Amino acid sequence: MHEFASGSKRNYYGKGDVIVYRLSRDGSPPPVFGANVTMLLYGDAFWPTYTTGDNSNLVATDSMKNFIQRETLNFTGSDLESYCRFLAERFLATYPHTEGIQVRAEEIPYEGEVVFSRPGSVCATAQIELTAAGMVEVRSGIRGFKLLRLGGSAFHGFVRDQYTTLPDIHNRPLHMWLDLEWLYTRPEAAFETGGLTARVRDTVLEVFRAFESGSIQQVIYQVGTKLLAEFPEMAEVRLEANNRTWDTVAERGEALGVYTDARPPYGILGLTLRR
């Protein structure tokens, strides 16, 4: 289910998985701007489609897809926040009977200069909700961290009863996945802090590399508090981690071991911190 910062909606509709690649072959950065876009509309103008099948005010989702892809040619920026705002503002101007719009974009990253390649699982995200009255919400994020520490992670002292089979662990190789997103102290801050996502990515890696932890909960708390301390434009940060610590095949003391991917099920750990 999709949610809106302005509250629950009686009806909404839109288009998801709209893929766009803008290629700049004149030397202007970035040479490859790729995004996966979801656009959702809401408002009373669309209610008759549900109740009577009257589509006279309905913008077809196929038209929404075409709008996103064609208007990307007119977007001159390079950050997802500005891109979402650009699409939202232009759509409301084109279809003023739309009460509100939410646009979410997920980065499809490519790296290189002449030859380009996908770098891995980590990608930036952005989401904007806009109405005729103004900006309702801006949020940014990074998805897909897959983090590995060879040691310096412990997990012990937890509740023990008839259901407990996990041993105390004092120095484990920790493998965890992490997604995070953040809200801004004011909407305009999202468009004034160039390169914030890259700095957030560096901070996550710095904390994970340096911090010896007693639990994954402690890791994500350290990440969240560090982000709020370093980036005053952040009002709130939300983190969700998966415990994907590998299963042990064989170990020779703590110096050498062979492991395999963890079997499902896996642990889920969430945290929200506000300024």
C-alpha cells in the first residue's frame, strides 16, 4: 500500500516502474542520468472513474508514462530531488484538476567515462508530494547497502528460554543489508545541499568500518545519530537493516573460516531518529 504525507486518500492511481535514461553526449554531467519513477495522483476529479466509469477527467496511466519519459528531456539537473519536483510541478501545471501528486524516483546508476557499467546494488532514492498549495513532503534515501565486517561485531546477553538455540557470539563476521531515508527540516533544504546523498553514503561506510558493535541495532543507532549530527538539514532519519550474517561452514579459530549465504528467515531491524 502506498502512503502519503498529507494523509490517507479515498482514491489514488498512477504509473510505476517507468524507466528513463537521459544521455548527455555533449560533455555536460552526468553523461548518464537513469531513474525508475513512480507517479501517483489523487483528487475528487478522479472519483467518478471509480463510481460510474466516467473517465472524462482521467489522465491515462499510459499518458503519465509518456509524460515522465518525454519531459525528462527538459530536465537540466542531476539530482533526484530536483527531478521529482520538476515532474510534479510540470504535471500539476499541465493537469490543474489534479489535487495532489506524489513522485518517487530511484536512481539507476552508471559509472564510467566512455564505457559505462552498473556499479552494484546501492542506489539513491527521492520522493516528493506536491499540491497546488505547495510542497507537502520531500524525502531522500539510499537503498541496497550490503555491508560486511570480518570481525568486531558481537551478539550476546539476550533472553534465554526454551526457544533459544542461538549461542552467545563475541566476535562474528557481520553481513548486513541497510536501507535508509531522511526528511528535511524544511523542503527547500533538499535542493540546496548538492552532493548530500554522496556524503551520507560515505558516512554510513565510515561508521560501519570504525564502530565495534554489540548488536545490529547499535550499528544503525550509531549511523542515525552520526547523520543527524553531521547534517543539520536532516529532520528525521529512518533506517531498516536485515541481518544477513553468513552461516558458518568451518572455522580455524578466529583467523580463518569458510561461510555460505544465510538461510531464510532473516532478522529485520528498524529505527527512526528525529532531531
